[in-house]
Amino acid sequence: MEDTQSPGGSPPARRATPPRLDPPRLDPPRLLHRVDASVLPSLGGFGRHQRQLVLLTWIPALFIGFSQFSDYFLLAQPSGTCVQHNDSMWPPGTPGTPWTPPLPPVTGGTGGGVDPGDPAALCACRERRLELLTGLSQNVVTKWDLVCDSAWKVHIAKFSLLVGSIFGYLVTGVMADWFGRHPVLILSLVLLLLFGLSVSFSVNATMFSTLRFFEGFCLAGVTLTLYVLRIELCLPACRFPVTVVASFLIVAGQLLMPGVAALCRDWPDRDDWQVLQIVIISPFVLMLPYVWIFPESLRWLLATQHYRRSKAMILRIARRNQVDLTTEPSGVLAGEEEEEEEELHKRPQRTCIVQMMSTRNLWKNIVVLCVNSLTGYGIHHCFSRSMMDPEARPTAMRHADYFTVAGIAVATCLAVCPAVSLMGRRGGLLAFMIVTALASLLQLGLLNLIGKYSLRDDTVLRDSLNRKFSVAFSIIGMFSSHAVSTLSIFFCAEITPTVIRGGGLGLVLASAGFGMLTAPIMELHNQKGYFLHHVIFACCTLLCIICLLLLPEPRGKPLPESLADGESFTRQTLLRPGEQHLLLVRADRDYSRVHDTPVHLTATGSATVAAATALAAVPASYALATGGEVLGNCAAVANGMKASS
């Protein structure tokens, strides 16, 4: 520092040096915030305690499969027989005529009356008899005669469960981030038992639909919290296998559902559909002991700074896994005690999913996965509709179609494991999305080309080839679209930070619900606009292929805990670190005469004036905070500009 001589011979005064402050920076991650790297390995890794809790999350997956696929039996469309005809609509002496919804109307009626094969003929009958083709002998449709003018109530009942699930995913996801996973799980479970059992005592279709909405809401809360707890219990190597086993159990519930419905047939005291509803809800009573035996997520307690509760949880896990923390070298218990001292001075910090919008990369990743989930479930209905007989009315899913869809789901779970292990999360998701797009585009375009440019004369062979190709592409598309939906949900659970994992996963699951909602919407409109519906989702698959390239690869990495950790989950560059700097090397060109041009002189003068104005606008407080370094650098830049001009 230079000394300056004051006037009048006074001793030189030393210039005051402003206090030097380091620029603000983020604190390094503390020990207890590295759950996958430090805490869980110190507590025995994926030990006995974690394995028992994961098993407890698997058991309800079978019951969830029962509830999710109960609509195929509770709301199945029956076939009908006209017992007593309307004399004004039917010729005298016309016998009782059967009516089957899946068959198309038969042209050429009898004597100018209403065609007996026409489905509308059933509505003209004075008395009709409805018969189910599924395992039950009576369901909601036959109980309250929801056909003809009341058929729209069946679609409302289908909407109610899905719409309730959509709202449930959104609300319970936020609640799980704010209040914890365990309270939301228990609350959703108790309400599910209450509303689920109340559904079986419905007295009309309106009460049935209303209670089904709340049943779907609570079922979504149980599904989401179990999914989050399952992910947060595992180390990176165990996350995906544990999730796939849960998916297998849900598909097992789908496969066993026809047998359960057959066991509930012809019950003496109650209607079949009431018995079935009680049977699929009652097993959730087995989860009531979870109030005492299932703890809160340790990962969530540490991420939200509940250090006192997390200390008790750490001691409990160490005791169950038979780990001695006093001799443990990483010092987890000591770090817990240090963090507990800090808790006395600050409250636990909770985060809402809305704060995701303040990030730069995280919200984009979640939006991409939401679109993927919506597209996967939406186009899955297009493929399943194409797999059925195109001339059949889509009012009921037969046993053959039902088991075909379930078998495809099983095959998907089997194929996803090796694909993800070989290509990773992002690579597997991208591969299945490409297969989905190809199957969709070939089904939409190739079949039309077969009929337009070949086999014009042989209509029988042309229709046969079209049907076979359509079924083949539909099976491939259902296989790949189911894999896309499953991987999108799992991908979101891995890249979303712990503090907002419930809300982020709720957004993706709600998007999946919107995709599944397209099926009853198309049925409500009698499949009008089906081709346009398929075209729109086919275009979405192409958009998703491009967006998937922007996602990071979370395989083998620890789960992010805070928003800063989630923001650091970025896509790796395609170039190796040693090659990327080559793109920034300037070419060897001669710019020695550029300063002679008038444009250069004008630009240099403007830059000098702008730099001087900026220096004058810098406040003194900022100069003190930076120790004068920034001002010095800016002054040097300005002097350099003046010298060059």
C-alpha cells in the first residue's frame, strides 16, 4: 500500500484499506446431506431394516392393482335381450330378440320395423334383460339399468376414479413434501378404507360416482407415498430392481382380478358388485399397523433438517442392522449431534413444488417427463383400440383382450430390466420411445399404402393383411408405450430432489392420469375423432424423442436432496473433456489492421463511455464488499480501451 505525504509536513497518512470479504459461495455439502454416500452405508447399507420396509411397500401393490382395474368388471357393458317389444316399433309376433353391444347393426330389417340386430332396438323395448359377459352376474350397469339414455352415467363413473386420482396425485404429493411421507400415507389409507367401503353401499349412480372420486383421490395418495418411500429406502444399485418388483405385483393384481370377480359371483345376500368392491378394499386393513411399524423417511428428515427426529431414526436403524455407531469411522452420529445443536436456533425448512419454477434446469426436466408420461399412456389406448376388432363397438373388454393387455404388461416389465441395465435410464427411455413412434407411424401410414398402391383388386387379401399388420404394430406399440410410461415415472423419482420429490412425482403421475383419461373420453364420443387422436399422440412421440436428449443420466448416482442438488443434475456433454476446448480455440487470423477502420474507432469510443458510466454507477458498499478488486479490474479494462483508441 502506498504512503501519501500530507501538506504542512505532517507525517504521512496511510490510506485506509477496506475490509476484504470473500465473495458469497455455497457451503460444501455436509455429511448428513450425503445420504447415499455417507449415511446409509454407515448404517449398514441395504440392510435388514431396509429390506423389511421395502417388503412392506410391496404387499399393498397387489391390492392397488385390484383397485386400479376394478372398472373393467364394475362398469362392464352387458349384452341385452328384448323381452317385451314396443308394439309401435315392432311388427306383431316378433319373438324376443337378443341384443349384443359389440356386434354391428344388421341391415335389412323385418317388414319396415326396427331392425332386431340394431343396438338401438333395445331402447325401444318395454322390458329388457341384461346379461354380463364378465365374471360377475350383476354390476353397476345392470343394477341401475345404465343403458340407452342413461349410458352416459357409466362414462361419468369411469371419469370419477381417474379424475380423483389426478387430483390426489397433485394434492398428496405436495402434502408429502410438507408434512412428511408417513402422515400422508396413514391419512390416505384411513380415508381409502372409509370411502372404498362406502362405495359398496351406494344407492344410485350419482352416489357411486361421487364416492369413487374420493376413492381414487385416496388411492392416489397411498400409491404415491409408497412409491416415494420405496425409492428413498434404497441405495442407487437397488432402486430400479425394487421398483420393477412393485410393478410386477401391480400387474399380478391385474391378472388375478378376473378370478377374484368370479369368486364374487352369485353371492346370496348381496349384489355381486358390492361383494367385489368390499373384497378389493378390505385387504388395505392389513396396512393399519403401518402406523406403528413403518417409520418416516430418514432421507426426508435430513433434507428438511428435522435433526432430532433423524437422530432417533439413525439409532433405530443402526440397532436393527446391528451396526455399532461408536466405532463407525465416518462419524455419522457425531455429525448428527453437531446438526442437532444448529436446530435449536432455526426451524425445519420445508419446500413446495412451486419453488421449482425458480430453477433453470430442474423444471424443464420435470416438464419433459410429464409430456412423456402423458404421451405413453395416451397412445397406449390408441394401440389397444386398434388391436381389437375394428368393427366391434368398444363397450366392453373381453377376457381375451384383457389378458392380452396384462400379458403385454408382464413382457414389458421383463424387457425393461435388461434394457435399462445396458443403456441406462435415458437410453432405455429413448429406445422405447423410438419404437413407439415407429409403431405408430407405420400403423398410420403403411396400412394406407397397402390399400392404395397394392392389392387393389383382391380386397379380401388386402383387408386380411391390414388386420394382421394392425394387430402386430398394436402389440409392439402397447409394449413400448407401457415401458415409456413406467420409465418416465421412475426417471422423475430419481432426478427430483427429496425436498420436492412428492410434488414432482405427483405431476408426472397426474400427467399419466390425463393420458389414461383419453380412453373414456373417446368412448363417450363413440370413438369419433379416433384417427386424429392417434395422429396427435404420434406427433407427440416425435417431440418427446427430441426432448429426451436433454435429460441427465441418473444411473448409479445418489438421489438429489436439495434444489441445488437437483439443479446440478445436468446432461453430460457428448464430447470428452479433453476435446471440448478445441471448439473454443480461435483460428489463426491477422486482425492487426482492424483498428484503422472507422467502425472500430466508433465502437471503441462507445465502449469507453459505457465503461465509465458503469464505473460511476457502482455503489460504494459493493466496492467495500469486493475489496476493490472488481473496480480495479473494470478501471484497467477502461484504460486499455482508451489506450487502444
